[in-house]
Amino acid sequence: MNTARSRGPEYPGPRFRAALLALAIFGAPTLAIGGCDHAGDGDARATSAKTGAAVPGNAAGSTKPAAARTAGETADHDDTATASPFPSLFFGKDDSAERRALATAPIARIEKGKGGRTLAFKITLEDGTVGYYKPEQSFSGSHWYAELASYYLDRELGIGRVPPAVGRVLPWKPLLDAAGDDERVSEITVQPDGTVRGAFIWWIPEDLERLPMGQGWETWVRVEGPLRISPYQRPHEWKDDRNAGRATHPWPTPAGEPDTAGRPAELADMILFDYLTTNVDRWGGENTNVRTRGAGGPLLYFDNGAGFTPGEARIPLTDARLEGLQRFRKVTVDRMAALDPDHLRARMATDPLAPVLSEKQFEHLSIRRARLVEYTAALLKRFGDRALFPE
């Protein structure tokens, strides 16, 4: 297995983790909830326990980290988030209870995630909370810290579409037992003390439905006609289309009308958010990562692990996705323009595995935000009110 550190934030020591966890879960400035991953890594919503590994909650080898046990067992006061300077609402509902459970509750059962490129685990906690754990790994298309950063950014912007998530350190051995002979175990980054760090994401109980779209759906978020080559597809397919000078990966059916009147504005918000996070993995595979909470329900922003790459500030594919958009909600862009980097840093610092992002990644986020504001201002100047969705 891979014991070398992958690129990303520095691994915090036990005392630092314990202090942050006590501050974030049981102290004054806390939390939020983000990062659900039910379908992007394949069908991670499967409920079969056939591959599960039972884990005794407080026996030797418990998957509850020492830092979490220390913080949780010494707390002796009301740990609600009512006084938090970092409110966290998921579709309008406070998510501190779910996130607190993900951070501290003992583990009852571990199952290997179903399908997908990366190795992840569906975990049931002793209190009944279910989460999806995405450990640190060497595969370049999955960053545990990107799941957390997307959650914190979503809450800072007041969007509330990224499912609850929190960083957590777990012993590797019980996860390895659940993984069995999966060849991807060699990609997991295991620390010298036998633990792994990762993003623990709340498992949404509702069915997540693929959004019905179709060829040419981009006209829903454009003033002008359809795009000749759509950037809203897998990176390699977009490159194939550019090389061919035409669409080579058409949808099986043409797009009709949106399923709800507000869907185009929702999609525009998601495109803008994904631009800030550089999430290159939203589109493709019949848009498996574009899902709603139930048929006709609101869009959910999940599977954000392909974002916040530590390389360049801007990526040609995500630039093309931004520039394919010609309509937006002014309130969304205004919130993004008003984003306070210092306040976002302070919010992220409450995570048990802080720092979530490096200073370079924060700088890159500011560069993308400036480009987003510049681009949407140009749209408004060019198209006037036609560029705006109703609020």
C-alpha cells in the first residue's frame, strides 16, 4: 500500500487534531455539513451488506480515532450549533447533528463502496448515522480535501446544496478488511501510525435521480443558440470533439423542455460553483453526477473530489464550461463576488483535519472568482436583462 504522502494539506498531529475537533464540534465557532458521494464513484447507493465488515464499537481496534474519543468523552455541555458564527444549512435545515455524528460517533459496520474508479466505504455508525468515507489516495482524480473544501465553500456562499461532510482519521485495518482483495488498496495513503485521513460524507436517505436532459440542453442556460461543441461532458470526450471539430458523443435523445421551471437557474448556479472548485468530473456518463433529491426535486452538488487540483489556477475545460453559460442568477454571482477569503479560511479551520486547502489553492480560488465576476459582468453588458434568470 502507498505510505507516501500525496499532494495536499499537511497531515496534522494528534494533539492538533484533538484541539481542532474539540473546537469545531463542542466549542463556539463550528461547523457545517457537506460532501455526499452517492453516485459519482459508481453506484455507491447500494444497500447490500454482503461485502460489509462488522466493527465492534469500543473493542480493541475501534475505528473511532483517539483524538475524537478524547474530545468527545471530555465534553460536558450542550453542543448545539445555535451560537455558531458559521451556520451550516443543507437545503435550509441545520446539519450540525449529522456532521457531529460523522466526526465522533463510533463505527458499527463498514462496507466497500460499489463501483467507480476510486476506493471508498459506506459506513454505518452506532447511532444509526450512515456516511460515505473517501480516504486519501494517490489516484489524481480524487482528492479527499476537495470534498471538504467544496462543502465549506458551499456553506460560506449560502447555497446549501453540498451534502454534510467532515474530515476524520480512521484506522486502516478495518477498512482494509472491508476492501478484501480490491486492487485499489495499493492506492490508499496510509500514515506511519496505521491510520488514514479522509472526507466523511453524510449518506442522503432519499433516492438520487439522474436529471433528464438530452442533446442540446445547454440552450436552457444560454441566450444564443446551442453550442457546436459542448464542454459539459467527460474531459476526454470534449478533447475528442475539439479534435474532430464537431460533436462525436451525442446524447441518445434530444433535449426537450426542462423538467421544472427553475431547473435552468439551478444548473447555472451549479456551473458557477463547479468553476470555483474546478470540478472536472460533474459531466459525462449520461451526467451521472447531475442528480436531484427525488424525481423533480432540487439539484444536489455531490461527488466533488475531482476539484481543487494543486496545479494551475484555471483549467481550459472548466473555462469552457463557464464560457458556455450565458444566463445566471444575479444573487448567486453577487454572493460569489462578495466572498470573504479570511472568513472562508476561518470556517475551514474548524475542520478536524484542517488545513483543508493550501495557501496556493486559496490564491487560485481568488483568481477563478475574479474571472467569474469579470465574465458575468461582460454577459450583463452584452445581453442586458436577457442574461438574468428571475430571482
